[in-house]
Amino acid sequence: MKLINGEKGSVYKIEKINLNKNVKRRLESIGMTENSTISILNKKKNGAVIIRIRGTRFAMGKIFAEGIQIGGAINEL
């Protein structure tokens, strides 16, 4: 499942990041790596997703959110 399809208020495990090398490296520098957990805090109508990873909140655009594969929900916030 893609990050953009995740449910607000749920926690997921990142399975794979399918983005270009520069973007992937940038996300890894903020702690977004494969097998890390990610919480979806909010979803906007334009496709943007507000997430929490390693205790920090980030806003992510639709194109980036579509390139991140997540597993089933681990639990809810």
C-alpha cells in the first residue's frame, strides 16, 4: 500500500521508498528509512500528508507520498 492510501491516525512500517536517489537520500537524512515506523497525523484534500517520524512532524506532498510503500497498520495513535 502507498503512504497516500494510509488512514489518518494510524501507524505503519515503511517497506520501500520508490523515489529518485536524491529524494531518497534526503528522506533518509531525516530518519525515514525502510523498516522504520511512520504515523499519519493528517491528510489534506490536495494529497499532502502530515506525518510523524522519529518524533518530528513533516508535511509531504502527494508525489512523494505516492512513492513510499507501507505495510499494514501496526496500531492507531
